[in-house]
Amino acid sequence: MDSQYVSRTLGRCLSEALAELIELRPLDPIEFLALWIRKYKHNQELELQKAAHQRELEEEKRRVHEENLHQRDLEEEENRIRAAQHVPEPTDESKPDLCEDERESAADPPERASEPKDQEDQPSEILNTEEDQSAGTEADAPERTEEDPDETRVEKEEDEEDDGA
């Protein structure tokens, strides 16, 4: 029973340690064996950590791959929706939303171009009049003069010097 336990738990470790002990023949075989077993245990722990890290890495790769696939699916769906929403430009014959005046003006653009320019000039004249009025009010307003800050500062310093003397 006990030999099975030792064989199962320490079998590989001890057999490798003893094989190296026989090969190297150190001066202090007990210390060598103790250090070798400690190093073996440390290496086993590192292997477990490496395996856990590798599993985490594989899981992360799988998640990234799934996310990329999902992102691609979303982009394809977005493109399909955009393509489905894209409505071709209506032709001149199929303008049901236009009112009667708009249909007439759309059907007869050259006449519109031949209209007198007086109507086009009216807004600019109105703007010019408003600008003239605002300019006139500014001219009628009393002129503001602001004191130069440097002159004010010099005057204050002179006053302080007179008070201090």
C-alpha cells in the first residue's frame, strides 16, 4: 500500500532525481537530492501556471475571434440596411409630393431665369438699408472715449508718490 502511494506521488520525481544523482555523483548527495526535488516542485508549479495561462490565452483568442465575427456580421447587416433604405432619385414624372406651383416651376426652369432681377436685388437692398440705418444710429450716438490704461496707471503712480512725500 505505502509503496503504491510513493510510486504514484513521487515515482517520476524520485526516479529522475536518482538518475541524475548517479550520473553527477555530487559530494553531498542528500543536499543535492533535496535541492533537486525542490527545483522539480518549482518547475511543476511553473508548468501548471503556464498551462493555465495557455488556457486563458486560448479562451481570449476564441473570444476575440467571436467578437470579430460578430462585428463583421453587424457591418454586413448595416450595409444591407443601407442598401435597402437607398431609394433611387425620383424622375420628373414621379414627383407626387410637389405642390402645383412647385411642379410648374420645376417643369419650366428657363422662364424663371428670365424673370426680372429686381426681385433678386430686393433682399440685398433691404439689407443695405438696415446696415445704413444701423450705421446712422452709431454715428448719432455720443462718441465713447476710453482712457488709455497706461496713462491711468502713470497718473495713479504720480498721485501715490505725491501722497507718500
